[in-house]
Amino acid sequence: MIAHELGHSTVDPFGVRRLFTVVDRSSARPWLEIGNAWSRRHYDGPFHLAPLPQRSPAISLVFVQSRNGNTAADSPADLGGGPTDKYLIYQGLSRVAADGVMAGAATVGQSVFFTVTHPELIALRQELGLPRHPAQIVISEHGNVDLAARVFNAPEVPVFVVAGAQCLEAKAAAVRHRPWIELVPIEGDLCGAIARLRRDFGLSRISAVGGRTVATRLVDAGLVQDLYLTTSAIDAGEPDTPWYVGDRSPGYDLIVRKKEATPDAPIVFEHFSLRA
């Protein structure tokens, strides 16, 4: 183990602090529980994954918000999640069992590459029998993606572009000689393209990391099972930027609530199950 105990707190080279459980209602439903000794100690128990739907992938949303409910910022770090959210949740447990990580075109910057970064969670992913890196999934209606970005340029990692008609027209020629990039057409609605990710390419679990427009489309299409939401202890971010921006606020049930074991601006993590 790379962590060691110091009194009652855990000192971790990545700055990850332990969470402790405030509410646990997980026993009311069937879950797939995952974890290793390090993750169970820092997360205060197993991490819960929803059962797979019949046809589509299981999709979870992952957001960090400021204390006043904002999710948009120049950098996600500005929202105050800190290393515990970054390494344990966002780049960790929320995607350690995922076959792919999904984001909208506007979320994919030049240096973005979606993977698991903490050594203990890299080890857990290996124990789960999954490839080192999850597949990269980008949703783009209009083709406003830069194929020079890092996410598109790791040939050993498959990339799926869930593409609207304009994106297909704009990018088909450019990806023709990149066999690791697959264009998945959006024909009619988003549901068919998402179902194809599982049916044709074997992506059974997807971690969707934003932005708010993509998250709302997925929720409104009934494709999301879980929301993993971290709330920081600071007011920050662009005003009036909640994670859901649609007309029908989704119903959801709290599964667990956990709080960071630190007296200095602790984060709160909540796992919600979304109602169909």
C-alpha cells in the first residue's frame, strides 16, 4: 500500500483524505459492490454500481459543484473539490469499472484524456479485468472537435464519436485512416446510438463527465441510472450553472452520503439513483 496511517487520518501521496459515511441506504437495492483494501478504507466501504439495463449501457453522471450549486468554471479545480474528489471519485471510483468515459465536444480540451490515475485504483481496474484505459467517447452534433487533441491520439485506446449529421460530414474523411476512431451516427434520437455502443462495441458501463448539456440530454432520454455528485465547501463557479439544465427536473433517491474527514473545508459526496 502506498498510504500509511498517521494517528486517525490517512496520509496519501496524492492528497486523498478519507471519507466517512453519513447516510447509507444501499441495502434497499441490489448493487454490484467493488473495491480493494485502499479504496474501501478511503471511501469507507464498497463503491456501488447499478445493475446493467437490458439493452443500453449503464450510465452514471459525475459532477462536482460548489456550495452554491454551480458546476461551470474555467477549471474544475476552481470549484473546490480538491484531491479527494479528483483522485478518489472523479478520476477514480466513478470510472474504475467503466468501459468508457463520455463527454460532450465542448468538454474535451487539447490535453484531456480520460483515465484512472491513482496507483491503487489502477490496480483495482486491473483486478476487475479491464484495460488500463477506458475507451474515450465524445458526443458531437456539429463536428466542433479538434482531432489533434490528445483524446483522439492514443491509437491503443479506442475512441467513439457519437456524431450528428454535421459531424459525420465534417469528420468522416479525417478519421478514415485512424482505425481506432469509430463514428457512431445519431439517427433520430440519442438512444439508438448509445445502445449501439453496448450492442456492437461491448461498452456495458459508461461514466459521463459533462458538460451540462450532454448530461441533460442523457437524463431526458432516460439513459442515466446514477448521479455521483461532489459538493465543495466554497462558493465558486459561474452563477446559475446547475448540472441539469432541462425542463423536467429528474427524480432521484439518495443512496449514500459521505463527508471528507478533515476540519478544513470538507467536501460532501452523494450517490443518487435516478428514477426512470
